Amino acid sequence: MANWLPAAVERLIRPLWLFLLGGLLLTTGSRLGLMSWQMERITDASTALTVLGFGIRIDLVMLCYWLIPAVLLLLPLPSRYHRTPLYLWLAAGFGLLAFMEAVTPGFIAQYDLRPNRLFVEYLQYPQEVFGMLLGGFQVELVFGLLVLLAAPYLAYVTLLRFAPSGGQPVAIGVRLAVIVLLLPLLVLGARGTLRHRPINPGFTAFSSDALLNDLTLNSLYSVAWAVRALRAEIDASRLYPQLPDAVLFTEVRKAMGLPEAQFLSARYPTWHAQKPSVVAPRLRNLVIVLEESLGAQYVGTLGGDTLTPSFDALAETGWLLEELYATGTRSVRGIEAAVTGFLPTPARSVVKLPRSQQDFFTLASLFGTRGYDTSFIYGGEGHFDNMASFFLGNGFHRVVDRRHYDNPEFTGSWGVSDGDLMRKAHDEFTRLHAEGKPFFSLVFSSSNHTPYDYPVDAITPVEQPPNTKRNAIRYADHALGEFFALARDSDYWDDTLFLVVADHDDRVFGRQLVPIEHFRIPGLILGKGITPRRDPRVFSQIDLPPTLLSLLGIASQHPMLGRDITTLPEAYEGRAIMQYGANQAYWRGQEVVVTQPERPVTTYRMDREHFSLMPAPANPELEREALAHALWGSLAYRRGLYPPSINGED
């Protein structure tokens, strides 16, 4: 190493600097490879140097964290093999680092970000996840496993080769002195900065392209940060600038566009009375068909690919929302918005969080008090994403999942096919109508999901190869068309309101801090008496639940912040709220405000043709409104401000 160090000390710390050097070579090499792959997004040399500079800094942080326990292992152990635990620890760290970098390209190809909390969350669903990996990611799976096995072995052998344990034992005093000197340096390295707060992903964010910001991290750090955030249930007030409660409450209530007299509670700021726009309703049942991963880019009638002829035909008979935007990028976000009207947050969806498993508002809790049968109908396992627990704890009477299908036509990695799902839903609605029970049901499809399992002979012609996203979308659309053919001929058609809406786009990626074009999804309201129209106004997923209540003519009280779009003027400027990782976009009119962790709230002008965010002068009024909405969800969850009823409390 260095001649100025005593030989005993050099021999003592050689394993540490070998690990540090090897780790830096690994992460920097991986980062250079990822940068080469994404070269079209790296606009100039300055951007590349920024990614590399921040990247090395974050890599040192991660490596220093791993070295802190290693330094403690420098203490002598009662064995001539006293270095074995140290070498095993360092080899394990190198193996994890290598494994996470090995799986990163596949994750980026799917999500346009480094591995994050999704990488950890879905490990609790091994059947679905491994079925997906075996079906659509065999190369990535094999490569990742090979790296996971080979990297720690090679690291251990290298340490034995270049840091042998021979020589005279190092005196205890020297060991303690080395530990005392190294620990403060490693703690400082792990903090990454002398500022009040340690370094974090917000510190290295420099670009309007979220992937470029992620490239400054390494994937082990990214996942470790996500795990830390999951354990803390991410409170937005810790990430974003703060607002006084009074200002926050005023802003969210003002954005709801309601007269002050409709707000009914001081304790629950958004609890209000909703007056329906339909005074003589013809419809009483409600069915929400939530389509998996169906972005507007695939829907022909929305200007996308020609993969959805059934939906396109249905759009001619209903109220088509041409500019509807999802609140997030995962299914639970779509469920959260469509069924609860809750705002997205940087935390996990309330479907998964512990405090919302009971006494949390949903449409089912509202319909249940009116004597409705309330159900969730799904082709997969109801426990996935904690859906069954959330639904059964919050007003849904029944969960129908893959256990309830007798002799399904087709079963894939994610459960029975959409055709089986839709036929089951039709049978359920037919039975309930015959029994004279009003019903509310959420029907959630799954065929349009990797590895794209579906009954191949159901669609013709089948594009080759068969198990692709395009074919899966075509099949899901085919099943949707079959369902509505059955529904139109049924007895329940005349008194049922239908909403067909996607949970999110299949892949959300792009150069922007929030790639808004990939949040656009189809939304279609159908039913007897619904006047066909194409609505070009901008809406958010959270606007759907109050709109459905209005169309059903239901006068209600609830805490939802969405707007009843039946009451909005044709010149409504539009609003959408989108969560992308830890970033939130608040789009109103021609401006978009982006809220990021540890960064100032920033206003952009929306280029609608290219969905790009252009720098714009600050808009303090809109920035305050956007920040209030970014903070509201975490605050409402933490303080229990989203109950199914207020029990007469003011």
C-alpha cells in the first residue's frame, strides 16, 4: 500500500482498502455501462461528469457504511483464523453490491429507475414474482443468480490472495488505535457531507430527468434508502418543505371548489357534503372495471396504438375522458385513487400501510351503509399487495379471487385469465340482481402483466411471438368486449353505472422529473342514459369517485378531495396530481409544479405537444397549492383525517 505505514498496520487494514477499491471499480464500471446504454439522455460532458462525480460520492457513502462493522472485526479473536469473519463480511458486501448492479438494467428497462422500494415490497409475494421472473425475465434471473453466487466467492478468494493472514499478530494497542482513527473517518464518509443532514438522494438530484438523478446512486444504496423509508412510512413533511396546518387545510379546501357551507367538520378538514348533479337517478349499481397497465398510448381512440378495438367501440357509446391522468405508477395507486379518492404520497399506498387497514374511507364503506353488496373480484391471489386485508377492513363484504373459480378456462402466473374474471363478474351481478340487492363491485384485471400469460386461441390473428405485451393488451381488450356484450344483454344493465379505467400505464419513463405523458390513461363511463361524448378536459383519477356518486344521484358526506366533473364548466382549466417515486407533479392549467425531496418547489410550463416541462417564473400561489396537496396525504394518514364517518363530531 504505502511505505510510510508500519507493516503491521498496513497488513491490518489491507482488506479494508481492497474492498473499498474493488467496490468503487465495480460501481463506477456499472455506472459507465448504464450511461453508455442511456447515452441519448446524457446531453453533454458536464452532465456525464456530474453523474460520475455524484456517483463516486454516493458509492463511498455505501462502502463506508459497510466498512464500519468491518473495522470492529479488526479486534483480535481467539483463533488463528481471526480474519475469516472479516473476509466473509467484506465478501458478502461485495456480492450484494455486484448482485444489485447486475439486476439494475432489467429493472431500468421496466421502470426507468434504479431498483427501489418495489424491489423489496414484492419479495413478500414469491409465487407471483417468481412466476413473472420465470415467464419473462429468465436471462436476467439466471445472470443475477450467477453474480450473487460468483461475486462473493471471487471477493473472498481475492482477499485471501492479496491480504493473507500470515505474519506476527498485531498488538492490541495498535488494533485499538487503528479502530479509533478509522471509525470517525468512516462515519464521516457514511454521512457524505459536513452539513446538518447526511447526504441523501435529494442531495445528488441535479437534472429534470429522474433516471439521470438515479444514475448518481448505486442500486444497493437505492434499495437501502427505500427500505429505510418504508420502515419510516415516509412522512412527506420530512421530505418536502413545510406549511402551517392552517395554510395547508385552507389550500386543499380551496382547491376542492366547494362553498364553505358544505364543509361539516373542523376536526376533519376535508369532510363535506356532496350534492349530486343527477336529481332523478336511473342507475343504482356501480361497477368499476380496473384495467391492468393500460396506458393511453395503447388505446386507438385516444390516438394510441390500434390494440383496443373493443374499448374503442365502447367509447362511442359512453362518456370518454380523453385527458385522464393516473396518480401513480403501481396498481395500488390506481386502487387508492379510484376507490378511496385519496391523494398520492411518497410513501406506500394506503392499501398497504398499517393505520389504514380499518376505519379508512372507501366507496365500499359508503355504499355498505346504504345496504349494498360490496365486492372485489380478481383473478389472482387476493392477498397480493395486501388488497384483501385492506378491502375487507374497509367496507368490502366479499373478496372473490382465484380460489373461487371452478374449472377456469386458463390460469397463468398472475391467476385466471381476464375472460374467466369477466364471466365470473357477470355471474355475480346476475345473481345479485335476481336477489334484488344493489351492488358495488371493483373488478380488477391481470392478464396484461408480464409474463403476459393468456389463452392464445382467444384472439386472432396472434402476433408472433405470442406472449408479448401487445398480444396481452389485445386479449385483455377482447375479454372486456365480451363482458360488455354479456352485460348489455343482462337484466342488470338498465340500472348499473360502469366505469372502465386503467390503474396506470405499463411503463412510466422519460426525461422529465415526472414523465407526465405516461400517466395518461383511458377512462370511460357507461350505462343506460349516459350521453355519449368525448371530454377533452384534464382530470385526475381522484376525480372519479365523487363523479360516480353524483351520476348515481347519491347525496353523501365524505372526505374525498376530487372534483365532481359533472359540475365543472366546459372551460375548466384542468388539474392532475401525479406521484413518481418521491417526486410529485401538480398540473393546473398550463403550469406544472414539481415537489421533490430536499429541493425547492419549482414551477414549470407544460409543453402539451411534447409533454415536456419548460422552466417558468415562480408562481407562489400555485406552488403553495401544490405543496399543500403533496403534504396532505401523509398528514391525513398520520392523524386519521380520512375516516368512513365522523359520528356527528364537528
